[in-house]
Amino acid sequence: MSGSIKEILGASLDSALGEELRELKDKYLYRTLKNFEPIDAVHARFNGREVVLFSTNDYLGLSHDKRLIDAFTQEAKRSGVGAGASRLVSGTFDAHRELEAKIASFKGKDDAIVFSSGYAANVGTISALCSKNDLIIIDKLCHASIIDGSKFSGAELRVYPHKNLERLEELLGNSAKYRRTLVITDSVFSMDGDLAPLKEIVRLKNAHNAWLMVDEAHATGVFGEGGRGLAEAEGVEDEIDISMGTLSKACGLVGGFVAGSSTLIDYLKNKARSFIYSTAVPGAITRAAAGAFEIIEKDKALRTRLWSNIDLIRGELTRLGFRIGQTASPIIPLFVGDESETMEFAKALLDEGVFVPGIRPPTVPKGSSRLRISASAVHNGKDVEKLIGTFGKVAAAFQKRS
Ligand SMILES: *Cc1c(COP(=O)(O)O)cnc(C)c1O
């Protein structure tokens, strides 16, 4: 008897979920994992053949940097491959505090706090800072982790159309009735590769006494003379109350961080649940990350190579007549629109040995599906040639077909 009830329940779970999965497949929104066998930061084998990756956020190729691998290995031998506990229990080693000191001095802030991912940093920080009687205002294209953190906080959430300052100002105009108001934006938007108008946002948040949190995930190591991010490039670093970044993009590792005043960092250590109730990121990671910031500070040539690849790819795609995003950043979106066409184009590229992911809803709004090219400093001339040549070839085949 109990066996048959279990069977019925089991079947109904699978049939309910299976139904939803079928709907995703019908809409070209079904996702599967692809297995890559890494060769280096931008090359891998896929189904037995070598492909060039234009898909990673490893903008400086640091995931395979020998100096960082050595630092990682040495620290792993010393403090293990896992930290064994959360940071507040026994999971804080000198490697963690040294990284936090490094990030603080790099960002020109009092202190910093490291989380196990950028996602955890955003969710933990936002939900610690705001609650029921507060107002959070975000850009429509903010990263999912910002949306999740905002919802999780229980604060009133208002979303302004992408980069629409008039609407932001209007929303700030209603902020007086809340206990506190937090404005949050990505500095480089992750799917469009365009930039937040930071100077204007700073002016507005100051005029309305709001706090400003900026997510520099894609800008750290990429923008600014010193590679400190878009706030540096725009000359507003001191105006950012809560400066968030990740170890997972240009740093080539995994983890997230927030830099700010010592009071802010102290507060987050006491209140951010994703920090408190989660195992510390391994010391080996933080040791390597300190090395990554060192490289970002000192090796400007690496950044120069990244930007010359960005310029080259943008120039060549434009010359071939492709419609790409208007802003120069390592994220180069090529707008297709239709979901199925985007995925077919991506598959045809992959068949030719070039991996560029197709991005579909719910990651981007319906009808704005795109190919998302990510440039890296370690793409060589041949890699870029292969990208451009393959785009030309696949586009020609698609044109003939239609
Ligand atoms: C990638 C990303 C995150 C999340 O960082 P992870 O380290 O991958 O968890 C947060 N914000 C933005 C804007 C991102 O692009």
C-alpha cells in the first residue's frame, strides 16, 4: 500500500516537472551542460576536437597563470584544499586576512570582506543592509544576484528602466518615507557589456541622501588606469559606499568581495548570512587571489592586450556588418533576437571550433537573444582570426538558407 502511494507521488513529481521541461524545449529555452576538457584559459576540447573559447569571464587569462597556480599549490600544501569551517568559527587564516587587506588597499577603502562567490556577496550584503522599512532601487538589467538579494531583504524594491536617470531621480524623490534607501547598479552590465552612468548616479544618490552599491564584477581588472574598475575610470571611487567585486572574472578564480568603510565590513561580518552560515573559501584561493590583484596592479601590458583584442574584434565584426553592442568592453553582444536562430547560430559556430554562448530568456528579455562574445588578453592573433572567419562563414551559410 505505502509502496503504491510512493509510486504515485513519484510519478506525479516527474510528470509535473517533465511537463515544464518539455515547455522549455518547445521554446528553445531548455538548457544542458556541455563538457569541456580544458587546455588553457581560452582553448578546450569539446567532443574530441579543439575549440577556441569566447565564452569565459577570464579576461586576463589568470585562471591558468603559472604564478597563481604556484601560489595556490603552496598554500594548499600549507592550509589544505578546504578551510574546514565558516570564517567566524575556525575558517579564517592569514591567507584570508591578507587578501582582504590587499583588496582594501587596492580599492582605496578601509577594509574588505571576502565571500565564497560573487553571488553570495551580493545576496548576503544586500539582505544584511536592508529590510522591511527600506527602499532598494536597481537598474532593470542588474545581475540576478542583486535581484535575489533585494527580494530576500524584504525591502520595497523599485526597478528603473536600463540606465534611465530620470526614472531613478523620480524614485529617489519618494525615498523620504523609508528608513534607508539603497541604490544598486552593475558598473559593466553582464549581458549587454555597456556601462552604468556612474557619475550621474553618484550625483543623484548624494542629492537624495541614499547609499550607493556598485557591482564591479566585470570591471575589476579591466577598467581604469589601475584596473580598479569603472568607478576609478569615472573618478568617483570615493563616492561608492559599497564597492562589490568578484574573484571569479578577471582574477580567474572564484569568490566575491565587498570593500568599504571598516564599520560596513564589521557590520557585514556580523549580519551577512551568506558569510556567517557558509564554509570559508579555501586559503589556497585567497592566496592566489592576492597574487591576481598584484598582477592587475603591476602588469598593465596584460590589460593593454585585452583592450587591443576588444578593439580588433569589434572593428572586424562591424566591418562584416554585424550588429554589436555600442559600448567597448570585454563583453561583445551580437544581437540576433529570435531564440531558436540564436541557438542554431551558436551551434554552427561550435561545429566550426569556436565557442560563443547563445544567451536567451530568462537571462535576457524575450526577443533579445544574442551571441555573447567575451574577449580575453590571452586570445592570440590566430584565435581572433578564427572567430572572425567563422562568423563570416556561418553568417553566409545562414543567409543562403533563408
Ligand atoms: C558574475 C556576476 C556575479 C556573480 O559572481 P560569481 O562570482 O560568479 O558568483 C555578480 N554580479 C555580476 C554583475 C556578475 O556578472
